[in-house]
Amino acid sequence: MIRFAEKRPDRNAPCWCGSGKKYKNCHEEFDDRIRKIELQGHSVPDRSLIKTPEQIQGIRESAKINIAVLDEIGEKIRAGMTTQEIDDIVYRTTVRMGGIPADLHYEGFPKSVCTSVNDQVCHGIPAPDVILQDGDIINVDCSTILNGFFSDSSRMFCIGEVSEEKRRLVQVTKECVEIGVANVIPWTFLGDMGSKVHQHALENGYTVVKEIGGHGCGLEFHEDPYVSYVSKPGTEMLMVPGMVFTIEPMVNMGTDEIYQDSGNGWSIYTADGKPSAQWEVQVLVTENGREVLTY
């Protein structure tokens, strides 16, 4: 990792960002600002986490497929559908649009998408014998590769007549993400954002999963930084323009304790069997705020 406090390019050398401009006319002031914050003892991004305009455009193009796939699921999902049918739609739509499902074969994951129903927190594996029932809630987590650029998002779907308890969980979780997005503010900390997300969940009587959070995404499926939603203000990594990461709190109706399916090694469940919900967006930190890339 390049530490800004330790390494400084020649002022007249080409800037590290690839703009072709001299460093002094491009990112010198930007780096100085990061360097000062790092010297105060804070975690700061290294240059590999700051995307160039060309990389950002590549991520945007990947995101168009990601959004379109979830739109397609939204039009077709229904009671009686199997989660394998959802996986088939994701694969066909992604490939037809020129992309690759990022989930497929990722560290051995066997399917093109994660489908997590009711008390499944995340990483549910689609299967022909998992049939959506009236009253279920399901998270469909879609990730896409296009020309080497990664995008990632998920949505919750309510199947048929869902109880008011479950519907409220889904709504409050969406509000948590919206609060997270609103608090992506350049030159503040991920902990500032994460603490606001956590506060909203707690105020509504819910808990947030501690062990799993968001992540950088763009040139790889999972990059730094790790994004916690049980963090404290003034902690975690500094957010600076050019960073791209996901906001995806996993909000539980009951305990925040979870366990992993020992049989498949992937699926995560709530320890008390109560429902969990998650929405995910991918955001770019900009000079004045943020741009939502996927939803």
C-alpha cells in the first residue's frame, strides 16, 4: 500500500492518475490533503482505490447491465417461481447484454446470483427445489463483469401478500441504504456514514449484521475498503473523490447473530430464524457528494 505520508512524486512528473498533466497541476493538492489526514492517524485510501475517469466510465457501463438484470427479475418474479429460474434469468440476460455474471464460479460459488429468502441473510444458492411462496421476502444480489469492470447491487422483493412485519423490515432496510447514500460525503469517514445507518436500524427496533458489510468494487469484485454499518463517527477509511464501494447493510428483525450453512459453506442465516433484509447500491464518491452507480 502506498502511504501518502511516505511517498511524494516529483512535482513536474506526469500525475499518477494517468491524466497526462504534471503532478503539480493535477493531484498534488489532493494528495496533500490526504497526507495531512493520514498523519493525524486516520486510515486513508491508497491510490489504487481512486478510480480514473476511464475506469469510472467502464464501471458505469457494467452497471447498466446490472440494473437491467434486476429490472428483468422485478418484472418476472412471482409466487411459484423457483430460485433456479431466477438464476436462469440472470445468466441469460447478463450474457445477452455482453456481460458475465460475477458470482458464477467466484471462489467456487456454483450459481450466477445469490437468492436469500426470509431468514437467509445472504449468499443463498439458487436451486430448483426452492419455490417462492406467498408471503416470502427475497433478496436478489446481482453482480456483473463487463470488459473487466465490476458492478454489484441487490434488491428486496415481496412475494404476494407479505405480513406487515416483513414489509416494514424491507422498507426500513431500504431507508438505511438511502441514509447511507446521503452520508457519502467526500473528506468524511466511512464510520460517519455507517453509524447513521446503524442508528436508523436501531431506532426502528432492528439489528445490523456485524461480520459482513460492503466493499470496494470496480476493478475487482471485492476490493478495499471494508464497509461496516456498525461503526463509529470519525473512524474507518477516509472517503475521497474517485472511490467506489457498495452500501449494503444486512438488517435483522431479531438478533444480529448469524451462522453459516455447514453443508454448502455459503448461505448465511439468522441465528434465531427471524427474517433479514438487504438492499445494495454501488456508489462513486464525487467532488461534491456521490453518484449512485447501481441500484
